[in-house]
Amino acid sequence: MTSNGRAGSIPAPSTLKPLITQGFSCFLSSLKPMKIEVILTKGPTEGPSSYKVIVKERLYSDPKLFIPKENGKPVITPGRPWYVYLYWRSEGKQLDKKFKYKKGINKQKTVKGRKELGKALVKAYQEALDRGWNPETKSVPKKRSSRSDFMTVEKALKYAMQIKKSGSKKLPTLTGYEFHMNRFLDWCKSQGYLGLDIKAFTVDQFYEFHDWLRFDYLVESSKEPLTGTSINNHKRSLSALFTTLKNERLIPVNFIRDIPMVDQEPVNNKAFTSEDLVRLKAEMLKNDPALIPFFSFILYPLLRPMEICRLKINSFDTEKWLFSVQTKTEVLSHKRIIDKMKPILKAMEIEKYPGSFYLFTNKNQPADWDVPLKSKVDHWGKRFKKIKDALGYGREYGLYSGRHTAIMDLYNAKLGDGMGEMEIMLSLMPHTGHKSVAGIKNYLRKHKQSIPADHSHIYTIDF
């Protein structure tokens, strides 16, 4: 058939190549698994190398046109329909299911007309099958969109989040990413940027969001502005997602990483004084005694609330007085149960419970508590909030304040023993879990005000 559709002519050269390619593809698809020997002609060899080529069996036969005949000649008599048919491999072993398609062939009044329409349908069904069309479901498998396709800000950020979730990031980190991403996307929606091509989203537009966080956004619960720490956390999370987009070659550069952090002292997790701790314990004894052992695990082993919620009965060895826990910086950390913690554990009678039970649960005793880790942390955070709110402590105090309190207490005790600042930080690192001096130095910087020791002995002058 020529390019103008007439039958009986030689196909135009431009149409021969795809037809040959298609035919060759069908030929390959019909082959069974085979073994091919290839003789290497370059380099030293000791014999032929063998390669096994496995070709997957086709799911379908080639469509064909059924033509009813009498005495070897096509007929168009009533009750003798023409149709296109094919066989489909529905059970995985045999081409066991037959499909028939008439599509108006029998409305043609001549043999010639039926042949032309039938052949056109054969070609159409062949092409559809080759593209993945399934005659059982009448659908084509969805094709993954091209990386060069238009990708909106919303689609791009959710794609980056999907990649992060498939990686090795821990759940708390991913939860932070998702929370900050959703706030950013809500803002984009309000500003009309949600459907913008991610490549067209610029640093100037991100600064609009940054300024909104700094100057316009108010925390719903307190009606107060975001802290510098919270603003910087938004930037870190979004920068991580934009870095993923850059690595995936969806944007040319991550401009967020070059935006300076907000220079503001964090106000959250302020350390308690000794008098504060006395008031807290009295309030807990009165209204929530189960909080006392939980808070003790923050003060003495210096655990974070999330780490405490991971503890199970089998985490503890009360013969060697050791326990293990998954921490922020290590997959599994082994710690000593110090003397101050022993009475607390003994009072909890952990030997009575199965090893798989969590140590702290919503039942105020070890139990099987199968909920997300964040829900557990939020549960204990809300309980502590009731205690500290009753005593008049503001938003700058939280469960994490216990860890800050304990570290500052250890620091001041060692300072009182005459140890230098660097010596103290090095000695505290095994207890706090920090992996660098810079980490613990930044931690202490939030609370301590260093006053140098008396340096009179250094002077040589006497005025």
C-alpha cells in the first residue's frame, strides 16, 4: 500500500523501515530461549565465550482477518460474518483466550471493501498490542512520565519527598521534611505558585516565603511568631528536598542552601533550676506519678523522649546493669544503668513483663503499644505540658528541658571541681552522645554564661 492508501502498489521507502522493524521485533518475540556462542577476536582467549539470551514469551498472537469462504472463495452471505481475531495468553502458559472484533466490517457490501477494512483493523490491533494494550482489561499500562516533562512545584516537591522516603532517613527526619514541605505548599497555593514549573521557581520567590515565616506567620496555638530555630528548620528541610531535585536533574541549582540562617537565639527547652525540679516532681506526684520515671530517664541516662519511647523490657540487663537503645547518632547504643536509676527500675518491676513489651506506654506500665513512634512522643509531651502549664512555665520549657537541665548540672559540677571548659566537654561527650566538641559546645552555649576564673596569679605588675 502506498502512502496515499491505494492497494496493490509498492510501499514507499519511508514506510518500509518501520514495517521491517516491527516485523523483526515480532520475529524476536517468537524465539524461544537459546544459547549463543561468540568467538572473541581481540585479546587472549582460551575458547569461545557463551552467552545465554532469554526472550520472554509473547502474551498475544498476531491479529488475523477471518474470511468465510465457499468453494475456496470469499463470501458475504448473511450468517457468515467477517472478523479480526487474536489469541491472548491469560493464564501464563497457552494462548488460551480468543478475541473477535467486527468493528463494522460486515457493513461493507463488497468483498473488496471488507478486505480493506479488515486489513486496516489487523494493522491497528497489531500496533495496539505492540504498545502494551491488554484486550482483557482494554487498557494500556501507564508509562512513567519523561524527565523532561513539565513538573509543577507541588509535583516536584512530592516527588523529592517520595525519594527521601525510599532512602535511609529515619522517621523523625522524614516527618520534619513532610511537615515543612506541606506548610510551604500551602503558602505556594495561597500565592498562586503551586502549579508553577519548578524550573521557573526562583530564589526571589523563596525569599517571599522566608519573609512570610519571619514577619507574618503566627503560631496557631500561641499567636506568637515562629522562633529562629523553627524558621531555620523549615529552610533545612526544604533545602534537603531541593538538593534531591538538583541531584535528579530537575532543577539546575539548589539556591536555598545559600540563604543565611536566621540569627536568633532559640527559646525552646530552657533548663530548669533545682527549685523548678522540686516543684515539677511535687506536681507530678499529685497529678501524674507515671511521669516521674519517664522524666528520670531524661535526667539521668540523658535520653531524648523519642529514645525513651523505643525502650523495651528486653533492652535491659539488670544483672550487669546495662541497657541498649537506638539513639539519634547511633543505630544502637549501650549505656550503663547508674545508681540513681536502679531504684526507679526496681520499682517498675520490669521482670514481670514479656521482653517485647514497651517500657513506657499509655497504660502507665509496660505493655504492647503498637502505634507510630511520633504518637508515643506526642502522648508523653502532652502529659508533661499539663504539668508545666499548671505551674506557669511558658513555651520555652518542655520535656527536652530535662536533658538540657541535666547536662548543665553535670557541667557546673565539673566546673566546680576545677576542670577547664574543654576538659569538661570531652568528659561529657560519652554521656551526652555528642560526636564532636562542636556539637556539645553549641548545646552548652544556649544556657551557660562563662565567668573566667581568678587570674591574679598571672600578673607580674603590682600597682
